[in-house]
Amino acid sequence: MGAWETGSFDNDDALDWLFDLEDSADTSVISSALQDVLGKGDDYLEVPECSVGIAAAEIIAALSENPAAKLPDNAKAWVETNADLEITNLISKALKAVNLIREDSELKEVWDESADADAWYNAVDNLIERLETAKSGN
């Protein structure tokens, strides 16, 4: 799985996706990442799409003025540059995607088998709280 810690950007998939985000000036890359999770239906959510979905949700939280404590510098810069983007419709999608990942995904299963499972759940729950705060504020 190319992950070294439990944070949302502490894995190769999320960091690779962040490079794609840096080349955009709208929410299309974020929306696409969330749709990759939400559009699966009953299909299995695999690690890469989950990692990217969580990273996209983190960007939504940051754009909602609820950033992660450990947001990478390039993500902070992108958020600052694009702070005026309309994201209201993406907050609910991000929240739904993260909840799906937390409840039934390959990423969840991988972390469940890890000694760091509690830390991962804490990080995901923190993201959910920040997205819920953003949703209630809009």
C-alpha cells in the first residue's frame, strides 16, 4: 500500500493525486476523485481510489476553512490560490465518500489489520467532523 503514516496525505496515491490537483484551477479533479468512490455502487472500493477520495475530501475541508493539521504545503498553496471556488455541492459528496470508505473498503480492511488502526480511524473521524462542520456552516 505505499503508506507510511495514517494521515490523509501519508501515502503515494494521495500525493500523486495532489500533483494532478496542482495543475487544475477548478474543482473537476476533486469532483472526479469523489465520483470514483461514490460511483462504485456495490463494487469494491480499492485502496487507490479510497486514498485519493480521502485526499479530495481533505481539500474540500480545507476550502471550507476546516483544514487538516498536517496539510502538505503544496495543498495549502493550492487552497489559498483557489479559495474562492464554489464547493457547497461537494461538501455532502465528500462526507458521503469518506463515510463509505470508513465503513466498507479495502483501505479500511488494510488498516484494520494494522497496529495503527485506531490512529487511522481517528484521522478519518476527524475529517468527517470537519466536513460535518463545513456542511452545517453552509
